[in-house]
Amino acid sequence: MKDYISYLEDFVTENRKAVFKKVLSQRTRYFTAVLEDLYQMHNISAVVRSADIFGWQDLYIVQKKYDPKLSHSIAKGAEKWLDIHRYEQTQEAINYLKQKGYRIVATTPHTDDISLPDFDINRPAAFFFGVEKDGLSGQVLSQADVFLKIPMYGFTESFNISVAAALIMYSVTQSLHASDIAWQLPEREQQLIYMQWLEKSIKRIDLIKKDYMQKSGRDSLFQILPYVEKNTEKRHP
């Protein structure tokens, strides 16, 4: 993989490579966000933008009823640099995240809720955000490990979903960076993402790949890499 990365680097400016490496050093999968059946595309796009800003590499989108498209004008191209996972069923997303060791955090007021400043960051967490009108589904509420609320002091009882997500991301990311927790991506994962970002930055990348395979005597990149993601958006039935 290192040889392939070195080959790609010849087609990218030094400044761009330096930016990629700097951003990757701040990327994490320790926290992630899950959007359950949101139907307003500007809200989804705004959360994608916030995830990139705060260094959250993965974003999960559950779409049972709606299939909104990201707004590039709001996301500002942030979706290009994230791993976006799409599910059709909430339970499948919950099962996957629990298997990965995440706590399921329902971002909604509850009788047993925890205020955002008091949130315990000592375990990985997946923050679920619900549809604008109805909130989170019963599946999430019944299986949540934590109920999280944002302190409010006015007459209005709720935040816009994208605002709530940004506030939570900012708060827990600040706490994480100030801790002794090893939250950065492993070197192997950084290399794979760096490779993908290089590919996304090169025009006519298919021709570049073909040229590399011919020069290296390979039939496909799968002989060089343990796996190659074709893109950063993954759909799960």
C-alpha cells in the first residue's frame, strides 16, 4: 500500500498532502453520530458539515421513510471526506454500533437524562438524533444506554436538529481532546483514508490506477491492498 500511496502523492501538491495529514491527525471514530429518518436535507447536510469540522470520520444515516439528498451548498463538500453509512432499519444500525463497542446515546430529554456538561466520555458513544417532528423511535429509546439533554434556559423547549448536533459535537470533542484517552485513528486507518483522499483529489484517477497496475505488473489493486473502498458511502440493507 505504501508504494501505491507514494505513486499517488506525485500527482498532489505538497500543500494538499500536508493538509490531509494534519486533518487526519485530528480524525476520530471514538464518537459518531446517527441520523434517524431526518427528511429535511439542509439539516442532514449541516450535520455532515459539523462532523467534518469536529473530526468525526463516520456518520450513520437511517432512512426508513425518507431518502433526502445532501445539499452540497450547505455541506460545503464535507461529505467527500467522511465515511457515510446508510441503513434502512434502525435496529441494524444499533446492532452494528453495539457490536463495535459504542454506547447508544439518545439525544432527547428523559426522566433519567444526563445534562451535556456531565456526559461521561470514558467510553465510545454513538449519538442518535431523531426526525424533526417526532423525535427518536421507540427502538432507540428502549435500547439507549444514555439519555442526553442540552441545558436550555428560555421558553423554547428544543433546538433545531443541526444546532443540537453541533453543540453536542463541540462539547464532547473539546472534552475528548483535553483527556488522556487515545482517540486518534490507528496508523493503518489513517493510511487507508489518506489513500482515499489522494484518489479523490486526482483528476482521471481511473487512468492513473490503470497506469500504476501496468507498471507494477498487477491485475487489480486488490492484489496490493487488503481492501479498497470504491467510495466513502456505504449502504446496508
